[in-house]
Amino acid sequence: MALFFLFFYTAYCFIAQPDLCDLQQRNPQTTAFMELRKNQWMKENEDRKIDQRWISLKSISMNLKNAVVTAEDPNFYTHQGLDFYNIKIAFEENWEEKKIVRGASTITQQLMKNLYLNPSQTPLRKWKEAILAIRVERCVEKDRILEIYLNVIEWGESTYGIEAAARKYFGKPASSLNLAEAALLAAMIPNPGIQSPHKKNPNLVRKKNGILKLMLQSGKISKSDYYRAVNQYVHLR
């Protein structure tokens, strides 16, 4: 019975709306996560608005693009929505620790969750996220997926998208982010509400430096770039 249900649920996810191919040309006006946040503010009678400023991928610093891909999905340009190798590693580590210590969601999966789903960790929600990721990669280019992702994810209180984040934290456009600033913003992504640069947070700094080390190991930056960014003081707005 369970397999029967899973088969029809999978088929439904493949043929049902939304029209994911439309994302190749259309900029989403909102996301499921933004709407959840708006509903939360309404219930709490908080007068807040979403700060989001859409920009093209070419208007985003290469430092930021490389830092985010390195931190969130190093195999982004080679997988087809799901990173099966990373899924295997995550399963083995989580099984050994008897709890969730490592995730395996790709940037594509994270985007589908942000646009259409919710933050829950239920098996059906994760299954639908995976199916949507496979579907969208069939007709939307990688760079376009990355562009949408960088424009819609949360980067702190009321702040969505990299342009709003760059201006909020550094008072500059996303095109001008240096390596240290880019790595710091990439380090925020998993927990943007908690990992604020405006708070004294040694863990955020350690994660920033860890991302820089991964960028060095993957050949995205040189040793001199690495040491300069690790030791550079990041001026916050």
C-alpha cells in the first residue's frame, strides 16, 4: 500500500503545477518562504516589509558566486538536481551518529523548497523537493537556477536576495563584494536568522574561513587570496 501511494504521489509531483520551465524567463514575484514570513509578521502585528532587489547573475561578484557554490553545492554544475554521492556520504555519517549531522540538499533542491514548499523535514516534503529539483533541471539552465537562488534566499531579518544583503551589511552592490565579504555571506545561508554578522559570532567567522579553505583546495582562489581574505577585517555597515 505504501509503495502504491508513493508511486502515485511521485507521478503527481511530476505532472502537477507549477510550470517549472517558466522559470527560465520569469522572475518569481514571491516565494513560499517569503509568504510564511509575511504571515508570521501579520500574526505578531509587526510592521515589516521584504527587502529584495532583483539583479542578473552577471551583476553578482564572482567571489560571491564561487563562495556560495563551494559552501552549499560544490557539484552544482555536474549533477542533475540531486547529488547522489553527497547523499550517500550524508546517509553514512547520519547513520553512524544516529542523528542528522549532515545534509545533502543541492542548490536546486534548496531553491525548490524556498519557492514552493516549507521548512519541514518530513519524508514526503523531502521527496517532493527532490522531484521538483529533477524536473526543473530538465528545462532551466544552471546559471539561471543559481541566479534565482541568489535573488530569493533569506539573508537575515527581512532581507532576501544578494543585492539587498550586500547593501544591508556592507553598503555596496553585490557586484563589488570582495572575497572575505562573499565568504561571510555564504557562511550565513544555513541559518540567516541566527548567523548575523552584526553579532559577535565566532562560529560564523570559523565557517567563513572554512569556506575560504575549501575554495583554496578546489582551486578557485590562490594561497595569497586565501590568507588575505582570512586576515582581512570585514567592515560592516
